[in-house]
Amino acid sequence: MSTLFLALVITASQILLGLSMLCATWRMLRGPRAQDRVLGLDALYLGAMLLLVTYGIQTGRTLYYEAALAIGLLGFTGTVALGKFLMRGEVIE
Amino acid sequence: MIQAPDLPAWAALIVGLLLLGGATITLVGSLGLLRLKTFYERVHAPTLGATLGAILILVASMVCFSVLQSRPVIHEILIGIFVTLTTPVTLMLLARAAIYRDRSEGHIPVPPDRLTEKKAE
């Protein structure tokens, strides 16, 4: 009974996270200016990271945790590089 | 697709509520990304998911693995610390870049730069 409840709740929260990733993707594709697209990308990788954590809870394996950590690190680097590019026109001066 | 770890009822209730709360808050933050009008309003919205949403989901994961392995498992706190530290840095950098771009183009009303005005005087 508790396992069925937990399975339904995990699936529901995965659907909610997927919807939030869809919103971020829409902002990334339609954003009127470049900074809106970077903001959408930031929200998108955050949603992907949280979705991987919920997959880790669902399967009970720690493999997904490491993937989520890697997404967090690389997403931060990507957003900083894009913000720097918007500011200066180049990434490494 | 429908599967779940075999947790006792109290742990299942805690993990479920934390997960559902975290996912809902993240969705609210992303909906703000859609609904708000200007970029300077939108830049606030996804931080809802980056702080409270991420922390709730990571605490759910910590509770789940601690009960499954019968020992404290807190390595998820690394993601929490990292996201909490990096989100303000990235979004402030992005907002400064947006202000710089809007000022240099000059057609969207943004407050003037007081430092450069004083230098010009």
C-alpha cells in the first residue's frame, strides 16, 4: 500500500518537473532576447537535475545522484560563460 | 515505469510529501518564467525552484536513502550547497549583462548608471 502510494507520488512529481522543464524550454525557444534564452536554459538544467534525483529515489540507485551532480556543475559553468559572453562579447579575455 | 523503493509507511509519507512539495514549487517557479512580463521580473522566478524546490527534493532523497541503507546518507547535501552557492552568482551576472545590453541600446527604460554619470560631470 505504501509502495503504491510512493510510486504514484514519485510519478506525479516527475510529471510536474517535466512540465516545469517544458515551460523553461518554451522560454528558451521563444524568449524575446538573448538573456531570456539563457535564463530558460538555467531553469531547464535545474529541472533536469531534480528529475534525475527523483529517478534515483525511484530506482534506489546512487548512479543518478552522480549524474545530477555533474549536470549541476556543468550547468553552472555554461550559464556563467553565456552571461560573460552577453556582457563582453567574448568568454575568455 | 510505476516502481518505488520498499519503504515503511511513515518514511513513504515523508518522502512523498517532500517530493510533491518540491516538484510543485519548481513548477510554480517555471510558470513565473512564462507569465511575468519583463526580463527583470522573470529573472526572479526560477530561483524558487533553485532554493526551496531543490532543497525539498534533496531532503526527500536523503530520507529515502537513509531509511533504505539504515545509516545516515547525506551526500545529496553537496548538490544543495552547490546550487545555493551558484544560483545568486549566475543570476546576478546575467542581470548585470542584461542591464549593460539595455543601456547600450537605450530603447528599454532602465535606471541610468550613476557611476558613469559622475565621471562625465
